[in-house]
Amino acid sequence: MPYRPTYLILSIFYLLFCANMIFGQKSAERELRRLNAKIDRIRVQVDSLELDNQILLPELMSAFKQAVKSKSQQDSVTLVILKRINTLSNKIGLLENESSSRDSTNLEILNKLVLVENKIVTLANSYNEMSRLKSGEPISSAPEYNAAQYKQAYMTSLSNFQSQEFDEAINGFHDLVQSDATNELADNSQYWLAECYYSQKNFKRAIIEFEKVFTYAGTDKNDDAQLKIGLSYQSMGNVDKAREEFQRMIDYFPGSEYYPKAREALKQLSID
């Protein structure tokens, strides 16, 4: 029959079409299963991240609040320092005006200027040190009492110094030095003890106490103490000893931040 080949061809195409449809459907089903499995994996990851977020969020909020609190305390300390420095800077301005109008008292006024400028540096150093102690930075360790008690006693004495309650500060620092001379804070205590006498203008005793700072191995207050010894002799009017101590500062501590100040002081004494 003439139609049989055509019918056969059509049957073959139909079978191929059906096979292709079945294969495509199976392929689509596999792809769908693969996508569903991927979605399930992503959902598990999202759930895990949400759980981590629930755990970590309170900790992060607590750390953030603590950081804000610490910054607030730091800003408060900075404001106090700026007010003190501004007050002392105004005193310097008045003394400089006085110096220009009274040539006969130049040396006395110069000594006043040195004392006031030095007080600015001393106050700034004491506030910076207290700030580091409050923030937990390791400046030193603790004496006989225990770490917390020693640190508290040290900060109390430093606060008394800043408030110009020098007798209370002297007693506090003296007790700290006597309690344990091997403590990491002992050299700092010795230095501020000397600063108390210096602030009281008891320069002879200040020199004795500043010289004790050098007996502490590894102290970072040696250049501070050396400069103050020279300034003490200068304030006492002992120009020769002042020159000697400033020269020692220049020779032994060329990398110190106080090196330029020692050179300038030595230069002024040479002019006078």
C-alpha cells in the first residue's frame, strides 16, 4: 500500500517525540529536586546565621555600651586637662607681659615661667597616667596589699597631687614606696613623691627624692627626674649645678622628649 511508508515514518517521529518528552520530564524533575535541595541547604545556613546573631547580638551590644561609657570617661578627663592647661597658659601670658615691662626682674620671672610651664607638663603627665590606669593599660603592678588595693592607693595619691593636696599625696606615695620597692609602680610613686616636694618649692628635698628614681632598674621616669633636678637647682639660684644637670640630661638622654627643653634651659643660663 502506498501509505504504509508514510505511516511508518510518522510512527517513528511520534515515538521519538514521546521519548524526548519523557526524558525531558525526568530531566526537569531532577533539576527541580536539585534546586529544592539547594534551597534547603541555604535555609539551614540562614537559620544558623540567625541563631549566631541571637547569641552574639547581646554580647556586641554590651561591648558597645562599655566602649561608649569608657569614651565618656576619657572625654571627661580630657576636658579637665584642657581646663587646667588653659588656666596655666593664661598665667604664662601674664608672666610674659610682666617680663617685658620689668627688665630688672627678668631672671625671677623666667624662673616663674619655667615653673608654670613645667607644671603644665607635670599635670598633663599625671592625668594621662591616671587615664591609662582607668582604661586598664599596664603601667605597673601592685604592692603588698594586693593588685587592686595598690592601684587604688596609687590613683588616690595621684588625684591628691592633681588637687594640690600635697601633704596627703606625699603620705600616700611614701607608703607605696616603703611597702614594696620592687613593685612596677614603685618608681612612678617615687617620682611623684619628688614632684610633690617640687610643687611645694622644697627644692632641696625634691632633688633628693628625684635622685632616688635612678635606683629603680628599667624605670621610664629617669629623664623626667633628670630634667627636674636641673630645674630645681635653677629655682634655687645655683646656676653652676643647674648647668651641670642640664648638660647631663643632654649627654645621657639624647632621645628624650625633654631634650629640647634641657638645651633651651642650658642656653638661657649661658646667656645670663
